[in-house]
Amino acid sequence: MPLKFGTSKAIAIAFGVLTVSSIGGMFTMIILFKAQTQNITMTPPPTPSPTTLAPPPNMRLPKSLVPQKYEISLAVHLYTKIIEEGNGSNPNITTPNQTMIFTGNSTVHFQCAQRTMSIFLNSRNLNVSSPVVLNENTKRNIKVSGLQHYDDESDFLKIELMDALEAEGNYSLFLSFHGEVSDNLEALYLSRYTDGDKRIFIAATNLQPTDARKVFPCFDEPDMKAVFKLTIFHRRETIALGNAAPYERNIIDDEWQRTTFRETPKMSTYLFAFTVVDDSFKFVTSPESNTDRVEINTYARPEAIDAGHTDYARDIARKLLRFYESQFEMKYSMGKIDQLALPDLYPAAMENWGLITYQEGFLLYQEGVSSLLHKEDIATVIAHELAHQWFGNEVTMKWWNDLWLNEGIATYLSYSAVDSVEPTFNIVSPDALASSHPLSPPSKAINTTDDILGMFDSISYSKGAIVLRMLANHVGEVVFNKGLQNQYRGHKAVRNTDDIAGFMNPWITQSGYPVITINTTNGQVYQKQFLFNNTAIHKEAFITKNGEWILANIDCTGYYRVNYNPENWERLLAQLQTNRHSIPLLNRGQLIDDAFNLARAKLVNVTLALNSTLFLTNETTFLPWESAVRNLEYFILMFDRSEVYGPMQVSLLAIKLACSNGLPECVEMAKQKYAAWMESNNTNSIHPNLRSEIYCQAVAAGEKEEWEFAWDMYQTSSDTSEKEQLRRALSCTKKIWLLSRYLDYTLDPEKIRLMDVASTIYYIAQNSAGQALAWNFIRANWDYVSQGDGAMLIAGVTSRFSTEFELEELMRFQDYDLGGATRAVALAIEQTQVNIQWVKENKDDVLQWFEQKTSSVRQKEY
């Protein structure tokens, strides 16, 4: 899966900068915190849950049994089409009555590696019965003495036997089970949409990381791979899709049919997938050449297919598949790839082998309506999921502590793949991010489902990709690609970090990354781990010529920051002003990023960081601008509730950095274009690449009428890109009562889909008028809103926390049942503590710097 909803946030911001000739979206934060909370009844902390016993120290299945093959039969009782009769929003009759039950049985064939009297599997939220154990060598049944489900985080299902299973023997276990289709975007879950007077329902699976056990009892660990043979019983007016191609479809009676699928390759349980969709769903097939062996089908709602919204995804998937097969000389091992656009899914996409599922917004593209950025997102997400068909599906990490091997490689490969098939996009590899855990922590540190969910973060994805980029630069692209080929061919079952050269071990087993300090006056180099409160640990000699500037880490191929003595910083900043092209593009952005982060770590003066942005008045490429936006955002978040913000705002306006900070020309243009749209009977002439910024500015400057127009357009639009831009724009209003209404809408899945709840609240929290509202709201409704991505919610709503009061509230928030967001809250507490200290130490310097710049600008004006 790709990294949450914001994988391309940095590129999105930069694109907005270029299209409106300003840095948009980051400088709207001008309402004081006290004003926000003046008329709000703050939510009290919850009653703490009773203390529970810690889970057993070992949540892992014993390795005494090795699964070989599953034979699974499932009956999905769901009706995919329900006709509503009556008028209005509350129809008085629906037919037929919906049912959420699924029933099934499974036979798992396994080999015994070590003599045992018990069979341990994983099972959760299933009613399991009728165990039958067969010795496949003797064809005799082994009596079962007990069936026990562990009521803890292990989700163990224990089958106790009368006789032992002997080492090297072959056995099978038959189980019957039944459960319910989920409404929470997990396991076997329900997705839905409306088509006229019909409500259309879809049953789909989303099993990563540990939800296969909620669909059938299984050995639910990534290294316990097996072959899957699936049979689905489903309603006559439906279509069943699975990992493998169907080889038999039979009509049973007037109501039921049966679809049997071919066997899959050996794969992990989290990749097992199937869907049952209404038979109105359509698909398009990618054109094939004489050399293409793989059938690629793209499924979506019929209206999307008919309008050609799947054409781009269909075509680029074929190009990307050819690229991967050619680049790495590795053929895709199955005969088909189905791409399925689902109305409801979290995350953005899932790499199920042979049946890749996507949120509609990451598969459907409408020419002339969707923005170029949206097109890039689609290409990048498809490239990411197709990369997983090799690295993740065929070659899999041994345990979830090595998730970076899956996600880091897929992220790295997706950028090179898109750059090859869509060179005009100028895709740039992701920037460096700070770390809070090693890429590969000890396996015993990742035990429970919450631990595993915590691994799906920017460290596994972005840091993983950056470290791999560094390795590729170190050994050369040819050698790196050959290494990937060798890993694929030699280790199809499981890949572990034991295979990685000593060069990589320090990068994957330690948190964070280094900062190298170069002193050009005495020739010394210092190295230490980059943290906000650390000390140097290493030095060596460094030779330089007097008076010349030095730049290290050319093209940012190394995963570290670089600091210099003040004289060299001055020379570099002067060079940026006079001859910036003598410094590589990536390094121009990196110099800004390093300067700001070094200032936050108290390694350089904060004014040096601010001075690093002054050359931007002549910069025309997006990367340095993006770096400045991202780092100045921190200053805005820290100071927009203080007296610093006044001169800061004037200065930013003066150098035309901030359309969304209130630049009159920009706001007036947005209001005019938006008003023309409102008056034009829904004829939208705003360029797709400008809509996001114009919508936001018009709603921010407008009243109830502008907001409700955007809401009406959001509800009626069928274009996923347009809906996303409108959903974000609705969060831009400065009217607290409208933001409060919008937050309430997130509790109604008919208004805001569950998969969009977390990002909607995140957007509102980025608005200074909405931050306190959002913080209050998520505490009052944590159980519901955290179902999508609680960690992302915490990061978004606490991003500007910098007061003792906010720190105290965060500390109390630890009493909640945080689940997979536990680590995010701990990080937010740590970051808030850093913010409090940083503001205290730098507030006066920042105020003085902006007052000086404001004064000089005003003098020039007069």
C-alpha cells in the first residue's frame, strides 16, 4: 500500500506554488487560539479504562507447523443491489432486506516440523466449529480433545489433540466458521454507493496487516506462506473476483452461483483477496502486444467506465508492467492483474496479488477536470502497487519489523518507473524525514497488531526509499538492479536483513540519521546523530583551500544533514544570491532544509535559516520553493498566535510568498473566478490545476453562501479529483460555526465516507480557525474518527502545539485507548516539548529578523 493519503503532499504544495505564483496553503493561520476556544465547550478527558493485564510476551505462532495450501469455501450472503421505494431522503420501503452474514469452511494442509500435541492458528471475530484433523500420510483422523480461543492480542486459536503430530508428517485441518461483514473498512467489509433509486453494495477485503484471521482461521504471519484455492458462493446478480483467475462458474439455483478460482502462487495471508460486486460493474482491458502475457483488467462503476475515466489507469498499468519486467528481467508470475476502483477503501490502495484495490480517487482520471497533480498521484500509486507484485508479494519480509523492505523498495522503484513512462512529470524522490525508530527494529519489539500498524509510517516508506537511493548511488544503478534481481531469484520465499551488506546495517538498525559538521577554517569534520538535543561523537581531518566555499553531499545521495562553520555558510548563501546555478538543484533545496532543521536543533542561529530563503526571489524551479514552504510552515505554526506574526505576515506578503496569507491580488482573483462559477449554472471555467487554491481562497474569504455552494458541488460531483479539491476547500473557511458543522458531517458516512474522515479532520486542523475545534472533536469522538488513521490525525491536530497547556492536554490524552496511534501520541508529546523550548529560545530573534525585513521593504516602497 502507498503511504496514507499524503504521499505527494510536498509535490502538491510545490505545484500550487508555481501555478499561482506564490506559496499557497500554508500561511492562513492568523486567528488567535483564545478566539478559537472562546465559545467552545471543551471536551473533558474520558474516564480511564480499567487497567488490563499486559499481553503474554510472545504473540508469535509456534513454528512447529508449516502451512502448504488452503482450500477455502465462502458464502457471501450480501445483496449488492437494494431498490429504495418512496420519496425524499427517507424511503419507506427497501427490498430485499440486507444481510451481513458470511459463512464458510477451510481446509489447511500443513507439514509438521516439530512434534506437537497442539495446532495454533489465528482467528478473530469468527465463530469457529467442527474441527477435523487428518493424517494425510495414513488417511486416518486424529481426535480433537479441545478448541480454545485466547482472549488476548495474540488471537490464538488452539486445537488440542489426543495424539501427537509427528515431525515430517503431512496433515490437514478442516474448520467451519461464520462471521459478519464489517462496516469499518477492515477484513471483509462493506463499500456502497447510490445509483438513482438503487443502493449498490460491494463486499471487499482489506487484510493487511493482520485481518486475514477475521475472514478465516489461518497462520496469519507474513513468512507462513501457502497456496490458496478459493470458491465463492454469491448471489446470481453479482460478480466475484479473486487473486487468481476464475476457471469455473456454475449456476446453483435461481438465487445462487458458485465461482471457483485457480490456485495462487505461495503467498502471505495478508495478500489474500476477493470481492463480490454488482453485475453492473464494468471493466476495460489494457491493449496487448504480441509479447504481452498478462491480462490487465480495470474495474469500476459503469458510469466511470463509460465516461473513459479508467482509460489512463488502464494504459499506464501496461506501460509500468513492461518497465518492471524489462528493467529487472523478472516476469510477472501470474496471468492476470485486476485493478478495482472501490468507493470505500483505506489506505489509498492495496497490492493484493493479482487483485489490486484502489480508492476511486487513485484510479479514475477525467481529462479536463482532474488536475495534473492528480494524474501524477494516480501514476505513482499504480507504480507503487505494481512494484509490490515482485517486492512484497513474491519476495516478502520475514516479519513486520522489516516492513521497510516491502515499502521502501516499492517507493523507490515507483519513482524511477513513473519517471520512465511519464518523463514530463519530472518526478522527484521524496525528501529526508526525521526518524523515531530504526528502519528495522528488533523483531521482538514488534509484537501486537498495534505495534505492526505503527510500522506503517514515513520511516518505513520514505526513509526506506532514501536509504535505498543512497545504496544505489554507492554501488551504482547497474549493480543495484542486479542485486534486486538476485534477491528476487534467490529468495522468493522470504528475504531477511541478513542478506544486506555491512554498509547498510548502521542505516537500518539505528534510529535517525547523521549530521556532518565541516569546519573549513581548521579542516575538521564532526559527525553525530541528528537529534534536537545531541552531542558530537566523532572527528577526522578535512583539507580545504582558504576562502573557497565547500558543498558536501552533492545531489543529496547520502542520507545525512550537513552543517558548516559560519564563514562557509555565508559563502554558500552569497553564492545562492549571485550564481545559484553553480549549486545543484537538489542541494539548493537541501541547503534550506538543512539550515532550518539545524536551527531547530540549536546547531546554527535561526536567522541563518531565514536568510537561506532570500535567494528565492530569483528561483524558478519548484524544489527550493517546496523546501522553503515546508520549513516556514513550522515558523507559522509556532508564531501565528503571538506578536511575531504581524511583521512576519507583512514580510511574507512583501516578497509575495503567500497567496493564502492574504495577498490582495490573489484573493480577489480567486473570489472573482469562484463567483463566476457560482453564477454560471455549474459551468466551471477554472483551470483544473488552479482549482484547489482558488476554491480554498474563495471559501476562506467568503460567507455561508460560498461554503454551501462548495458543499453542494461536493455532494453532486462524480469526479473524484474535483470532490477531493472541494472537500479540502470546505476546511478553509474562517467561520467557526461552519467548521463545527463540517466536523459533525464527518460522523455521518452518508456525507463524508469513513475513509475520508481522518483526512477531513486533518485539513480542518491545519486551519488556525479550526485547530482547537478539531482537537476537541477528536477527543469527543475518538473511537469513530480513529478508524481511518488515528496516527495521522494526532500528527495533524498537534502540529502547532507549543504551550504548556497543550502539553498537559496531550499528556491526559494518553488515557484514551489509542491503539495504533500510541506511538504518534508519544512523538507528539516529545515534539511539543521541543516546540515549547524552541519558541522560548528563538522568539525574539525571529521577531527582530522579520521586523528588519519589513522595515527595509517599506523603505523601498517609499
